[in-house]
Amino acid sequence: MSNVRQYQNVQVMTADGVRLIIMLYDGVLRFNSLAAASMAQKDVSGRSHYINRSMAIVCELLTSLDMERGGEIAVKLSSLYDFCVRQLNAANAGNDPAALEAVNRVIIELRGGWAAIAADRVSQPEENLRTRSVNCAR
């Protein structure tokens, strides 16, 4: 196994749920970029391969939603992921880079939300320490 592959495996195995979702979104964006490049080169096999990789990620995100506990957010995510699946199918069937771009816009927006959650998690421990220090000083 190459050093890069080992590093990637360690990243995935040690990532928390939020970071893992961000990594999955990054994968969709990367595969869509490769699919678009394949379209430009008229490489049908490459296009299909990369779109199928994106599709696999989006389908995994869709099937992993907990509709009971997730409530309205899970319903909205389900609709967005379903839209992405339809657009990926359209991109593959019609050799349509605009459909890939539509998926990218959704994924970039979702990624931004999850990245904000990750950033908030990083900043909260410091806030909690300050709060505890203030409470202890009283």
C-alpha cells in the first residue's frame, strides 16, 4: 500500500462523523471534476466511472439518513440527495456538464454547512474551558 493510501486510510478511520461527511462531499466534488474533464475529452468510459463514483457516495449519504431522529433536516437532505442522484443520471445519460455543476452547487452549499459545524465544534471546547474557569473562580 502506498504512503498516500495509508495516510488517506488513517484520515478516514480517525475522522468523526462531521469530518467524514465533509470528506464524502469532497469526494463528490473531486469525482465530478474528473467526470467533467472526461466529458471534455470525450472519454465515455471515464465519465461513467467518475459519475458512478459520485453516485455511490450520494446514495450512501441518502441511505444513511435517519429519517426518524433527523426530522425535517433529514427530509430536506433526502430531497437534496435525490436531486443530486437525478442530476448525476442526467449528466451521464446526456453527457451534460451543466448537470454536474448543479450537483456541485448543492454539495458545496451542504459542505459549507457541515464545515461550519466542524469549526464550531473546534471552538466550543475553549469556550467550555473558559466557562468552567469562571465558574470555578466564583
